[in-house]
Amino acid sequence: MKLTLAELLPLKVTISKLLHEKIEERASVAYVKYAKGDEEIIPDQTFAQLTAEIKEIREDYRKIDFLLAKANTDHLIEWEDGKLSIVEAIELAKQLRAEVNTLKDFGRSKPIERITRYHLEEATYRKALFDPIELLTT
């Protein structure tokens, strides 16, 4: 059975949730509490059974993680002057978002701003060496 990249992502999330559930379940069956004279209530699944299941789930998770990483490096998309892998495109998107936010902050600044310092008698100014309005409109 072949899975698409879009199908692998939710599968990875589902397997991750299952893994965490099994780890919690193993922790709950690792010990049994009982009062002196009472009979122990043994869980249906044993610690060893759950450990074996966790091992299988982790193996499946690693395989899916590998397939996703491979697909993200093997598949290319066109970008400006060349091609980028999906990994590079994701990193580029993060960098561009950060740059946009930084430029927005610069764009919100005043072209000239008086800096008030109460311990100084003379006024000081801060002048932008760029056009803040231009940054907000581009």
C-alpha cells in the first residue's frame, strides 16, 4: 500500500498519540497496590506485553519519520531562480515570516523620534536611516 505525503503526516500524529497512550498504560500496570490480606488484582496486559507493543510502535514511528524526511528532501519545488527541497522551502518560509515581522517593526517606527532621558539636559534624537512608511507599503 502506498501512502502520500499528506497521508503520512496525520498517521505520524496518530502513531505518536498511540505511543504515549501505551507508555502511560505500561506505567499503570507496572505496579499493583493492595492491602495486606487482600488479593492482588492483576491487569489484563502485562508489563512485558506493553513493552513489546511500545517497541513495535516506535519502529513504525521511526519508519514514517524516515519516509517523511526522505520525501521532504527528495521532492523539489520551483522557487525564483532554482529548485528547493521541501525542507529548504519550509526553512525559507520561516525565515521570510521572521523577516516580514522584523520589517513591520521597523515600519512602525517614526522617521525621527525624540529620546527623552530625564538625567540629560540636552535632547537627543533617533533618526531612521530608511523610510518606515515605504516598508509598510511594500
